[in-house]
Amino acid sequence: MGEVERFLSNAEEEEIVEAIREAEDHTSGEIRVHLEYGKGSDPMERARELFHELKMDNTRLSNGVLLYIAVHDHRFAICGDRGIDAVVPPGFWDSTRDLMQAHFRKGEFKEGIIAGVLSAGRELKTHFPWKAEDRNELTDEISKG
């Protein structure tokens, strides 16, 4: 079993997926979590690459958010699509990053990811509230590379 597979237990992954579902329950926004070993590259550059590969830039309202974690590199990034980036208050992604980082520093990876997911979900709900015609455009499962 590799480092990515050992990073979270199956139960922890399920808790994160449930947090994603909870966060998306009141918004048309889409949240994904992606784990990979890490490639020593800039985490935001890699997150942007994955954003496209995971088709997160194809949402109807351009309101997807990707939480990218490079497990081995101990680095992560939060990448929002242009729709959500245009409306979040200044410093929002920094405060979400800091919230996650505070958990990560204590070895609380599941808790940090959930905190990031729920923070993004609250902001998405504010700017992109759920409407009857909305549908879940992307899977809620954690992707791995």
C-alpha cells in the first residue's frame, strides 16, 4: 500500500465525502478533494492542471473548488474556478488555507480537509445558493493520482 493510500483510512475518507455532500447540499458549487504523492512541483500549478484534468472547469456557473494535497511533499493548494474567485472576499482562500494548515500541523489531516471543505461550502452557499434546477455535476468521491 502506497503513501497516498495510507494517508487516510477508509472511514476518514467517508467522513470527508460526507462533508463534501453536506457542503454541496445548499449550493450549486462543486467541491473536490484530490490526493497524490506529490511531484515536487508548485502545488498551485499542479492544482490548476488537475482542475482541468478533473473537468472542474466545466461546471455551469464556474464555481468549482479543488482542495489538492501532495501527501509526500507535505504541501497543498486550494484552487477556485473563475466564478467563485470573482465573488469571494479578499483573503478568503488564505483564511481557508490557514484553517486547514492549523489542523495539518497537528497531524489532523482529516479534520483539516473537512474544515476546508466546509469553509468553501459556506462561501459557495452565500454566492451560489442551491436552486431547484441545480444538479450535482461532479462526483463527491476523493480522487487520487
